[in-house]
Amino acid sequence: MKTLKLTLIFCLLSAITFASVSQNDKDALIALYNSTDGKSWKTSWNLDQPISGWHGVTIENDKVVAIDLSFNNLDGVLPNEISRLTSLKTLNLSFNKLKGELPEELTEMSSLEELKLFSNNLSGSIPSNIGNMSNLKVLELYNNNFYGEIPSSIGNLLKLESLILSSNQLMGKLPASISNLKSLKVLSLFDNNLLGTIPSSIGELGQLEELVLSNNAFYGNLPGELAQLSNLKTLLLSNNGFKGNYAALKGELPNIVDFDLDEANMKGALATLDTEDDED
């Protein structure tokens, strides 16, 4: 009789554990599992076990709030059903084999604060309505095959602190709406096909610590407003068509640590300095 009671208690606890996450959340997780060949993951899920024990899944108040399956051999596409995780704050699927386009439904995830999909084989354009993800603080899509322009709606992500879109095939101009991102600390766009001039409004990003624009097709004079970025520690601009006195700019940035110069700009800067010395 005692054994029977213990068995019943165990079954009851198991049922409660399984029920701790809604069927809606569970269905979304299973869709992710099925669409990315879950059986071949480095660390797979036992779908017969409670979700609380599934690798990389964090649950708070009976809601899935974080998924971290980085370096886990996910191979496939990101399913539309991922948007059903309405309480999800962190989605990290970096360093996997994801391919295909980002589902439009992804932009409905207004609770998401961190979206890390870097180092995959994702392609297509960045969704035009990505600006709907109003709570995003981190958007890191680098080292994929995204193409097209950076959507202007990205300027609606007013809480964004890190925007890293490097090593893709993005083209077009830097959207003027970037200047809206007053909380931005990292802006990295190197190794794309971006072009045009850098808007003077870049100087409005007072919190910026890293600005990385190397290996693009930017051109024109460097805006003097860059000197307003007093928190800037990293400024990488090489392999573009910029003009300007780099040496003078560097001297106006008090906290700069990493600063690269094209050979042509270096010569120009040195020539300017030599002329000034001669005048003295």
C-alpha cells in the first residue's frame, strides 16, 4: 500500500511538472526541434521528459523565457511557430547550421530582448518590420548571408545596445534612423557592401563605444561630429573611400583604444602634420 501511494504521488508530481509549461509553449519548442533535426543535435531533448530538463531552455513562472542552443548542431530552418513563445526574452541559436530566411512572425516577438543568430547560413533580407521588436537590446546577425538594405525601421529599436550585422551581403546606405538609437554601445557593420557617406547625425549616439565600418564601400569626408563620441573606444574604418584627417580625429577622442587607418589616409594625415610643423 505504501509503495502504491508513493507511485501515485510520483505520477501526480510528474503530471504537475509536465503541466508547468503551456501546451502552446511546448508546441513551439517541438516545432523548433523538428525543423532543425533535433535528433542530431549535439545535446538533444528527450521529448518524453519535463521541459524543465531540456537543454538550453529556461523557464520562469511557467513560461519559456530563454533558449540557448548555441554550438548545438541545429540544422534546418527557424520555424514560424517560434513566435508563439510570447514571453521569450533571449533567443541564442548562434554557431549552428540554420539556413533559409527569417520568418516574418519573428518580428511579432515583442518581449524579446536578445536575438543572437550569428555564425549560421541564414539568408534573405532582414525583415522590414523588425522595428516592431521594441524591447530588443541585442541584435546580432553577423556571419550569415543576409542581403538587401538595412531596414529603416531599425531606428525604432530605442532600447538597442548592440547591433552587429557584420560579414553579410548587405548593401545600400546606412539608414538615417540609426541616429535614433541613443542607447547604442556597439555598431558593427564591417565586411558588407554598404556605401554612401556617414551622416553627421552619427554624433548623436553618445553612448557608442564601438563603431566598426571596415571593408565596405563608404566614401566622402568623415563627419566632424564623430569627435562628439566621447565614449568611443574602437573606431575601425579601413578599406573604404573615406577622406579626412584621421590623426586629428583620433586626437579628439579621449578614450580611443583601437583605431585603424587606411594607408592613403595615414599618408594624408602625416602630410598634414608635416605641413603644420613647417609652418610653426
